[in-house]
Amino acid sequence: MVNNDMTAQNLRSAFGGESQAYQRYIVWSEKAKKDGFPNVSLLFKAIAHAEQVHAGNHFEALDNCKGGFLVASGAEFGLGSTADNLEGAKAGEDFEITQMYPTYNLVAKEQQENEAVRSFHYALEAEKTHSTLFCEARKSVLSGDDYELESVSVCDVCGHTVKDGTPEKCPICSAPKEEFTVFEK
């Protein structure tokens, strides 16, 4: 339950941004597949799922905020080469890591909005991994190679994303291994 309008606005903005990231990564996944990078395609699909988890957490934190709202959210746009799309994905994640989520989290903490704090924290920590994975994948693509991976696991509670394996317990939210969705080749 959100009691403060500023936190509610931030949750709606984060929901919009994560929803757009989900859609963008699905489109970029198809482009990667067409460009001959099936592993990058798989990575985009898995991280799209993580962004959907974040959006769902933000939406649930808005439990008592009903009605129509104009939602402002930042988003990367454009369909380029797979390397360009990976660069755009990393830029979006980095913005969330350095600007958006730290600020939203400070406001939510100040306003004692615990559900929002949890939701923003989960997303912030997961986005750090996403940025790293996109950076690694881009380096592979720039050298003409597909990204090396066998699978990608995503925590359905917080969106934490792991390449080639699933932890027994999520390092962000402590969810058990059974709470992960595994994307495989």
C-alpha cells in the first residue's frame, strides 16, 4: 500500500520503463537471431523476463493506487545492429543503476514506503548484473562471435539473472532455486 504520491509516481514511472524494456528486449532478441547471434537472442529474452518481473513488482507495490495516470518514463529507442542494440540496452540499465533507482529508493525510504523500497532494491541489484551481461555480450559481438552461454536463469521474485547455472538461493532476495525460470538453447 502506497501512501505518498511521489513514491506512487516513481513506481508508475519505473513500471513504464520496465514494461518498455521488456518489449524492446523482445524486439532486439529477434534482431539478434536474424543477425546470427542466437545466444545474444536468448540473453535478450531472459533479461526481458527479468524486466517483466520488475514491472510486476512495481505494479503490485501500487496495490491501492487505482485509476488512469499519465506515466512518464525514460527509454532507449531504435533498432540497429545487434552490437548497437546491446549498447542501448547497457545504457538503459546503467541509467537505472546510477540515476533512477538510487533516487527512487531514497524517496521511498524517506517516505517509509517499504514495499516500494523492496521493489526498487530488487530491480537496482538485478540491473547491475544485466549491465555486465550486456557489456560482455557486446564485446563478443564486436569481435564477430556469438556470446558464450548455455543457459540463463532468472529469479521470478526479484529478476536476478545468472548465466550458466542457477544458485541454490538468490543472492538478492533469498528465493530458492525453484523460483528461477531457466532459458536454455
